[in-house]
Amino acid sequence: MSWFIRFNKPFDVLPQFTDRANAGLPRQTLSDFIDLPGVYPAGRLDRDSEGLILLTDNGRLQAQISDPKHKMSKTYWVQVEGIPDTAALIALRNGVELKDGITRPAKARLIEEPDGLWPRTPPIRVRKSIPDCWIELTLREGRNRQVRRMTAAVGHPTLRLIRSRIGNWTIDGLESGSWETLPAPEASPIQGVRKRDRRPKR
């Protein structure tokens, strides 16, 4: 049997199970939250980002989720400095010129702060003289720190970054630091997943 796990990764948690590079100064890893052996992340989520990570013990499924050639969409809630105008949103949608080339077309819109949002520890640094707001951004590529570079390129640095969706999976109903296991469907690895059990936040 192959397994999926959806995990709502907290801020400052490494997206891996070991921290060999800093043995003297241990940092939180996935192993501090997930105790099911044999599963590995399908893709990455930076240490300073939060939200949805999918894990599986199925190599084919892992590749399908993480390989950019499959162009699986990923949606992010992005708290940014300042209030993006129409031109900034159009630039995000049409493609932003980065050092490694122009980004693919994306979906971008202003949103209210997401309902049920958990507090970040530590909280973001807020400058009283500069407002902030939230953007929902959906991409079909996964360059290194792409969302942060895109918002910075249009003049709105990212303050907080939460991945809310990968393909058909979301973090809906999953507390920060909690995970849930699901059996992989036989016919299609991206549809028809049924809930198996829920593990509470530890």
C-alpha cells in the first residue's frame, strides 16, 4: 500500500527528516512531527515558509507531484509589504523577469486575511508606517524561492508565506503542526483520495 501524508508545516521547520549540517545546533525537522516511517516529501517548502507539504512512500507519485514537467498547480497565501496596485497584479499574472528568466503566467489576486489563520511564531516584523496585505498566488512551476522573488520584483517584499494548496489537496481543517495520512488511489495519484485517519497536533 502506498501512502500520502498531508502536513501543515510550521514556520522554521526544515522540510526534511534530519539536520546533519547542524548537529551541534539541532533545528526542528519533519521527524519532530511525523512518526510514520518510509515516507518522503514530494517537493520542498522553505524553512521560513509555512503550510502544505505532501509526503508519500510511492516514488512514482512523488515524482508526479514534484516534477515541474507535470505543472501541478500550487497556491500560496502571501502577506506582502504595501498594497499592490493593478499594474503589480498584472505583472504577477503575465510573468515577472527574474535572474533565471521570466516566470510563467500565474493567477494573482488580493484577498482578505485567510479565515482561521494561526499565529506565526515568531510573528512577522511590522512597520507601522507601511501597510500590508494578502495576495493569493497560484503557480505551475517551482523555482527556488520563486514567490518571494516575484513579489519583491513588483515592489512588495514577502512578509509571510503559506502554501495552501497543491493540486487537489489543501490545508483546510489541518492545524499548523498537524498531519493526516491518506491511502493513495489505484487509478489516479491525484484524485479520489479518501481520508484514513487524523493525527492531532503534538
